[in-house]
Amino acid sequence: MERLILFGAGGHAKVVLDALLRSGRDVVGLIDDDPAATGRLVLGLPVLGTRAVLTEEWAGAAIVPALGVNAARTALLDWLRDAPHPLASAIHPHAVIGAGAELGGGSFLAAGAVVNPDTQLGEGAIVNTGASVDHDCRIGRAVHIAPGARLCGGVTVGDETLVGTGAVIIPGIRVGARATIGAGSVVIRDVPDGARIAGNPAAALRIRN
């Protein structure tokens, strides 16, 4: 059985670890770049150390990203390209994956997540608790679709975008990279790169200096 190590030891890591344990995967422990986390137990498993431990003691173990912040997850994915560790995904046994759906390496599907037919998830994408992504969607690298969000068919979401809790995106919408869609928003128009939107219907947020 493939040995797994989670990268990250915060709250999101608990959710990922729970999914792996419920799936019967062989998780040997966690690592975290915060030295203060070393030795702590997360759901009964130890934090083994920082990433330096990987090359010294655990070469070849597969890494499951467990970082909830999109930019941090992207940086980890970039680092792993040159590290001697394969990238592994985590799928809760109560997630649903439709026919023809493709999941990028290091992606995570939480309990109750639904990814419908012919959708593509990028590397390191998260479909969190109870979120759904309908048919023929294209979800970029290190995207986070937060709990309870709903993406209708044919939606495109660019790299590192956050789709907030309970947000709804109607069919065929294109959301750019590194955008933020506020919790409970209803998105009925395309969203440009880097935009921050919220509301029903969703509109750009004013940023006060």
C-alpha cells in the first residue's frame, strides 16, 4: 500500500486526514513548515517535522497537500515538482465522482462533494464539504470550492480562485484566476482575474484604502 504523508497540520489537514483514514489509506504522519508543530498529534497521528524531514527520512513517500490557502498550496505544488515524492489525492468515501471526470494530482474531495461527468479538476484543487461541480466544468490549479458551493454546468474557474461557502455560479460562467467569490454570492456574469465579488447578484467589492 502506498505510504502517504500530509503536508500541513492545521484545521484543513484534519478534514483531509479524516477522509484518508476513512478510506483505509496508509498515512504515516504529517509535516508542517512551522517547527512548533513538530511532535503534535492530529487525529492521533504525529507531526513528523518540517519539509526537511522528507528528504532525510521519507524519500519516496507520496505527499497529500493539506494546506487550505490557495497560494500556499500552489507554492507546495511547485516545490514538489523537483522533489522525490509523488503527489497523491484524497477522496472521502462519501464523495461522488461522475463518469469521465478527471482529478488532478493532489486534489481533495471532502464528504458529500460531487464532481459530475466530464468535469476536469486541476492539480491541488479542493471541492470541500457538500460542494458540487456539475458536468463539463473546468476547474484550475489550486482552486478552493468551499463548503456548500454550487457550480452549474460548463463553468470555468481559473487557478487559485476561492469560491466562497454557499456561493452559486450559473451555467457557462467564466471566473478568472486568483479571484475571490464571497460566501452566499450568486454569480450571473463572467468574473475577471483577481476580482473580489459578493452579493446577489454578485458585484465587485469596493476596496477602501
